Amino acid sequence: MKFSKLKWLFYFCFVSSKLSIRILYSDETEWGLTDQIFNDLNTTYRENIELYQNHADMEPLIGWSYAHPTIVIDLTKNLLLKQKLKDFSRIYDFIVLEVTERLKNNDKWIYSTHISTSNHAIAMMRMLSYLGWSRIGLIYSDSYGNIKFWNHLKEKSFFYNIENALSINFGNRLDQDIADNLIAREIKAKGFNNIIIANEGEGSIKLIKSFIGKNVYKKGFGVILGSQAIWGPNEDGLVFIVEKDLEFSESTNHYHSLSIIKLINNIINSDSIYSIKEQLDNYTENHEPLNIFSIVNIQNSIRKIVGCIDNFSLSLANTIIFPGSTSEIPNSEKQKIAISEASGDTNYNGLILGQNGFFKIGADFALKYSKINHYLEDFNIVLHSTDCSADFYDYNFSYSCLSNEKSNIGVAFLPSYSDDVCYGTVNDFRSLGIKVPLISDQCTSDIFTNKTAYPEFIRIMKSYAFHSNTLAYLMSIFSWKCAVVFYENSTFGLVMYNHFIEIASSLGIKIVNDENKRMLDPFYNPEMYENYSDFINNAINTKCRIIVPLLQSTAVFNLFGQLYDKGIRLGDFIYLVYFPMAGYFEYSPSITDETKQKVIKLAYGSLGLWQSEWVGSYGASLKALGDTFYDPSWYGGNCPSFDAMTLVLHGLKYTINEGNDYENPELLNEGIRKVKFTGCSGTVQISSNSNEKNTAIISIMNSVYNKTLGHYVNIEVGSYTVGSNPPFLITKNITWPDNTTNTPNEKRQNPDNCPFNLHLIQDSDAGHGLYYGFVFGITFIVTILSTIILIKLYWHSYLPIIIQRCEVKANDYVAMAMIFIDFLQYLAMGPDLSVYDEISSFLYDYASINLSVLIEFKGDAYWIAIIITFSICVLWVFLSMFVYFRIDEYKNIDILDSIGIFGRFITPIIGNLGLIPITHILLTVFECEKGIGNKIDESFMDHDCSVFCYKDQHIFFAILSFLTLLIYLPLSIMWRPIWQSINSNTNIYLSPQFLVSKSIFQIISVALNKTLKHHNQWLEGLVYLIFTLAFIYYTLYYKPYNYQRCSLWTTASLVALAWSLIVSSFYYALSYSYIPFWIILQFAGWFVILLTTLIIQHEKYPSLFFSPKGADINILFKFALTKQIEIGDIKKRATAYEISDPALKADNEVDSKFGLIDSRSLF
């Protein structure tokens, strides 16, 4: 050792034997740390402390003397100086104290003033274990110590059942806006309630401020901070795990200073370096302080030591207070987000309707569904139910109730379905300062559409004004021009009524009941029936059949009850309501059992409107899942609340993902208005200009009774979509109150025309049986007579085939057109094709002249039709006899000639085209399937209830109809071959056998149409198909036409008929009712049949007709201007075809009486 170094060594040694303290610092030492330690030590050790900076030469700094023990406090953060200190401490035996964590080595003279980060982590985990936290968020800075702390914490977490941990490293710098964003996007967005902060005091202050600003710091939330944050945040409820004796540090520098003083105070009386080391070893473990931590809790803005962790054993001396001034330990459950709903059924007047709670089932299901699909899985979404007015609003009742519920409302509220309650709730919320978004499943008053007036309000359904408009438009598609309207005296009722009458007026629909007898009490119930007796009588006396009750559903059902008491029975009225009848009816507990039975007897066949529910395959899958949770009838009316709750959930997620505070009502409202998703009602997106959905599809619901389920069900039969063309789409046949699919007339039959009360009407088994007997009896008789005619007159007839080209005549086109007309008439006799093709059915009815469908076949119109039909039959018989016996040839009288010409023209038309409609109309005389008792004379005519069957005038018309049919049908069938023989202006003839057989087939088709079709269309289609197949076989065997192309097309038309019968029969037999499928199937079959027929025709049957060539224009001019051209040169017509068989030519003579000798001579 050099002398100069020894000189400096002795210079720095104290003369006395007291402890010598040397503070070594550098440019890298934290600002203010050196002064903090020097000042704190200087109070006690003024003469023993010296400061040194950046000394590369350590020997003169340290000095050497066994009499003067030395401690060096290393604050340099310089690795080179640290290494030199390490080397000299071994040589000169002096103590080195470091405020940083000591590296693991064998340096016996180097001590750390702080407990290691590893032991800090163990102590923290011990605290977490005590609290039971298993889902934590750790926020730490980018410092070496904090990173190391996090790594140790991860290593230890396995042993302490930490299930989920979120770590956030915010780097070296933490600005307030960064802290705010971090808390919003990471901590709050992921629902963490238990937080550990590993950071110094300044950063911790900003984080706690962000927790408070983002409304996270509240009851149920917990924060634990490490030692170095002790001097920072001072909010009540904070918990610190702090090294013992450092609990009241005021800064980071003070924190380090206290850690040094803590050790030095324990060795101050030592007089040698070895005794100092011995004492240090007693107060440390592994050269760092003993593992003793204090649990510090901020209470009333004061740090309070409430417990300790001694060698990782935790004990509490006082109660820990957490955020929200509660001693309840925050659990590790997911952060709770409350959404509240008005799901109760209580009203201020004690009346319970039961509808509100039923509607809100969808919201409950939406929450279940979100949890099944792990939507917002970082949070615990809870649904809080309130019961502060369900159907009727009262200020005192509602305001008081909501005041008590204010703290439980949560982030959003689903109000009652009632418009009046909604309106009151909005005002109550404003008065109480509750600013959360109100997301309504219904509340469809027009006033809520205004976004400016009600920015906090959003609804899923369109306004009820939209629904009432739709009711009026629905009437127009059925061509109904009158309506009986009732509405209630409430905001809802008035809005509905005013909109309905406005649209109805524009469509020419007249409201026929007295204007002063339309408005009912909102609480309308059976006790008020007497008060509204005149109202109901007035409605009944209008004779209008369409009734539109614009009332709350409970009042609608009570209206059914009063109508029933007044003698109204099923079919007297057709009810159009704005809601799905079945779903509401099943969940209306306020309706008495007696009233329910009356509703069941009247509601069948009614129509309701509702925003489409469970739309598409996604909606169907939702409904199927919902059926596993609720009664299968639950889904009628619950979809809106499902979408309302789902809208809130999507809005929450959007707000959270954007890093915004979902507890900020304005930000959440903004998020809700921006989202777009597929819900149970289709696409859900709120309009930017209003408070409701952009688009909506309104379903048309047909209420029918399901015997299997034992209650009414809603069948969706169509839809109404604004902006589409056409707006209405009827997808299924509507079942009306009379259990038919025929659209009823708007006029209710006047009860005065029926000599009995309508509720006495019942099915008449006797009338039904006798009707079937007449139909099948006439069919049997006519079939036998036709068969005799066929065998006796035409069985051996022969039809020569056209084999040479000839000129086509006008009647040839008629003959070919008749094939198509016959095809349409056959179709009209089968199952109703209008189920999936209304246009086609309309065409078939016209082709078959089906008057019972084309006109209102009731009352006076019916008897006029019957008399006209009798007259036509009498006229036809007269003309047929006149023509058959050639009366006009006996006398050369002009009038007789005119009758003959008219008879030859009209009798074939009535005999051919008129066979089906005449038979159809005359058979209606026997339709007596309803009655007021079981006796035959207690049945009445279906087309005129004032006429009882088989007595008085009915017997006369029944006998007359029976005789007319027995005369008209056999004569028509027998004379069909004769009519075509009379007509010489034709080339195409039908086989007489086929004409008679075709007549039999037509009679059978009418019989099936009049009987089986009314009761079982599937069975009628099957039986009809069997006869059609037999007729096809007959047609193939006996070629019906002398022109083979016509025979081919006749066979093809019958095959097309068979295919239609197969399709329509399967439609009724199967439950699959997807309309486009049946349309495509039908026309695909027809296309294949048509294509096959054209191919066969092209290959085997060339055309044998030609049109005559017109005269040459040059010849016409020569004829007009000269005498060179004769009239015979102008126009030369083609000759008719020639019969190639000479034998046939010899037999071609016509008998003067019968028009034939052999049936072959007809052609």
C-alpha cells in the first residue's frame, strides 16, 4: 500500500471509537435521496457522517482503524463502484448498506436495508390468501424492482389458488390520461374488482384518482399497494403491505432513509465492526431485514396499522375498512353490472293483469342466453326486478317506489309495457336524477319517437300508431269497407284510435258504430258490463262483421265476454287486434275463468298483429332453446324484451371496447344507438333520427285452437313490411271462424233474418248425412244412366284418324281450347290451390264458372242464382228438343229459323261448359249441414238460415233441383256426341265413348268437391287422384280425338292434373308449409310434363292443319280493273281431308232422326 494512501486513510478516521458513517453517492443517485438520508442521520450522528461523490480511489475514502468501525451507505447505482466497495469490504472489514435489493452472493459485509421483492411477493400472496381473492389485476411500472415483484408473484400464485390474473405494465411514465385510459380499457372493461398496485406513491396517486373518476372505487372493490406506495394515495379503504417501521414514510426518499435508520439504531452502541456485524446478523436474515410487514389501512384519511405479517404469518389487531366504508371483504367474483327492469305486476289500485311480467320473460331469457354464450364473460350481469306500477300509473305510488329503488337501478332500465306507466316513469327518473338509458320492449306511444324530447329513451317495437295503421291496411287487402271500433280513454287508446280512423278514412273504410259509443274505460271489466250495454247493442246492430278493439289486451278479453253475453257466437264477428291473441290470453291472470271460457268460444279465427318474433333459422334456434327454460307458449310477445335486453348488452360491450365508462349514461346511450346485431326479430339497429328500430316486419297472426296442447296458438299466416312491394305477403291460408279458408264478407248476417238465436247453431248430423246421400245418390244414378248410354249407343263407335293435311277451321281452335278449359275446371274441383297460388285459384274458378266462389252466395243473391239456373235448364231442354227434332225444318218461318240457329249455338255451350257450374249450384239446395237441433227439420240451409230444410218451400226446391239434375245431366251427356255431329264447320271430333266417359268423370269430380273437400282436402285429393289415374288409363287406351295431337294434349293435361293433386294433397297431409317449395314443386312438374309432351309431339305427331293462302294482290287488281279474271280465280280454298278407307265412305250416311246410323258416320 502506498504512503499517500495511508495518509488519506488516517486523515478520514475518527479520533474516537464511535461509529463512522460514510455516504457514497453519484450522479445516478435519485434526486434528493442523499440529502434526505444525510439530514435524517445528521440529527443523531452529526459528528460521524461524511458525504462522498464519485470516488474512484476507495482507500483514502474508507480509512482504516479497528478503533473506528465504519459503515458505508451505497447510493451510487454505479456497478464499478459497487464492485470496488465489495472488494475493499473484504480487505478492510467494513459494513456496506444498500437501499436496493441485495444480489445473492457470499459477501458477508454487504447488507440490504429492504426486504427482498421475493419476500414482498410472498407476503402479498399471504394477504391475498387471507382475503380469498382469486381474480386479481396487477398494475406495475417498468422499474426493475416492480417487474421482479410481478415475476415473483406469478411464481407464487400457483400455491395460492389464483385463477385469473391481469398484469398491466404502463412503462416508466404514467400521465393522468394514460392512467384513465388504462383503468377504463383494462380494469373496468374486464371486470376486475381486486387490484394490486406495485408502484411508487406518485403513480399510485394517479391510479387511485382514475379508479375514482371511472366510478370503480366503491363498495365491492379492493386495492392492495406495496411498501413504496405508502406515502402516496390517501383514500379511505386502501390497504398497504409495508415493511415494518416504514409505515409512515412521507416520500420514496424518506422510505429509504427510514429503512437505513431502522438498522443503524440497532447497532449504535457497538464499539467494533465485528459486534456491529453480529448485531446486524441478529436483525436480518440473509443480509436483509427480517420478514415482518405491517398491514396499513387508510381510515378517515389516516394511516392505521391494523395487523402484521410476521414471517408470513398474518394476524389482525383491528378491522380493515374497504372502499365504500365497509368492513365486508371484496370478493373475487366478477364485477357486477346491474340492469333493472319493471317486471312486476303490481298496480296502485291493487289490480293485477299479469301481462307485464309475462312480457319480460324475454329479457330473462336474453340474459341466460348471453351467459350460455359467454357474452361479456368478464362481468357478472345481474337483472334487478322492480315492481313500481305495471299497467296503470299513479304518481305517488310510482315515485315513492322508484325512490326506494334508486340505488339498485344499475346502468339501464327496461320499463313497463304500458305507455302511461312509461311516460310517468320517464318523468319520475328525471325528477329523481336517475339518468340511465330506458330501453323499452314496447311503450309504443308516438311521443316516445321524438329523440330530441326523450334522448334517454329507446324502444324495440314500432309505435302503436304504426300497428293501428297496419290494421287498416290489412282490412283493405280483404276488401272490407266497414268496421266496429272500440278504444280506451288513455294516451295509448287515443293515439291508436286517431291513427286508425285517419288511415281507414283514406282507404274508404267506414267506422259504423256510433261515435259516442266507442270509448271504454281503461279498467273495463265485467263489473262495468251494464254501463256499456248500449255500446255493445249499437255495435251488434250495425251488421258489420269486422270489429277492431283498440284496447289493452285484458279489456279486449273482457269485451269478448260481454259480446258473448249479448248472444254473439263464433263467426258473428271477425276480430282484428294489434297483439298476438293466443300469447296474451294464456298469460292474463286477471281474466276470470268464466270470461276465459267465453273468449275460447269466440276467438277462433281472429287475426292479430305483432312485430315478427323468432325470425329465420337464428330465431327458430332461440325459440327452441327458450322452450327448454319456459312453457312452450312463452314466446308469444316475449321477443321484444329479449331484443331490448340484448341491445343493452351489445351497447355495454361496445362502450367497454371503446374504452368508455359504461356507467356513464350518455356514453352507454351513445353505444346502444351505434350497435347493430341480429336479434329474435331480425336485424336490430336504432334509427339515428328517432328512438325506434330502423326497420320492422309485422307478422299477421291467426289464432286457432290446438286440441293437442289444449289452448290457443298463434299461426303466422303473413307479414307486412314497410317499403317492400307488395307490403303484405300472405304465406298461409287463413283459418276463419267458420273453419274454412274462404275470406268472409264484411257484413255480419242480420240475426233478424234467422228465426233463432245464433248461439243455438250446431252441426246437424242428419242434414249432413242427407246432403251426402243426395250428392252421391245423384252421382250414382247419373253414372248408371251414362254407362247405359255409353254401352247402348256408343260402345262400338269408331273414330277415323286424320292422316292428310287439311285447312284448319275456326271450330278446330275451339276444340283445342276446350282441352285447356277442361284442365282448369278439373283443377278447380280439387283441393284449394289458393293455399299457395291465389292467382291460379282465381283463374280456375272463372274457368269453371264457379259462382259460389265468385259471388256472395247468400240470401237473396242465392235464390236469384237458383231461379236463373232452373230457367237456364228449362231453356236448354226446350232448345235441345227443338234442335234435336229439327222443328225449324218443318215450317219455313223466320222465328223458327232464328230459334234453330240460336239453339244450335247455345245448347252445346250450356251442355258442355255449363255441366259443372249447373250441377254445383243445384246441389247447394241440399246443403243443410248446420241446425239448431239434431232433427232433420231443425237443420237450415247453409246459404239462407231463414229457410229450414225439408219443410215448406225447401221441399219444393229440393224436389225441383233433384228432378232438374236427373233430366239435365243424362240428356246433356247423351246429346254431347250429337251436338258435334250437327256442327260441320270443324275437322276435330271427339270419340263418343270419351265424351260420355268424360261426363261421368266430371260428375264424380263435382261430387268429391261438394263433399270431401269441405272436411278433408287431403282425402279429397287422394280419392280424386285415383279417379284421375283411371281416367288417364282410359284415355291412353281409347284415343279420344281423331286428331292425334289433341289426344296427346288431353293425356298431358290429365297427367298435369294428377301431378297437381299429388302436390296439393301432400301440402295438406304434411306439416311442411314453406310456400316457395310447393310453388317450385308444382311448376317444375308442369314444366317437365310440358317439355315431354312437346318432344313427343315433335317426334311422332306432325301438324296436319294449314291456313288458306290469301289471294294474290295482282289478281285482285286485275279483277277490279279488267274482265280477264273470274271470281273463282280469286280464292281457292283447300279441300277437306279425305277418309282413306273406302268402306267408311260407303257408310257415311246420316240417319234423319238420330243424326247417325253407325256412330262412325258422325265423323
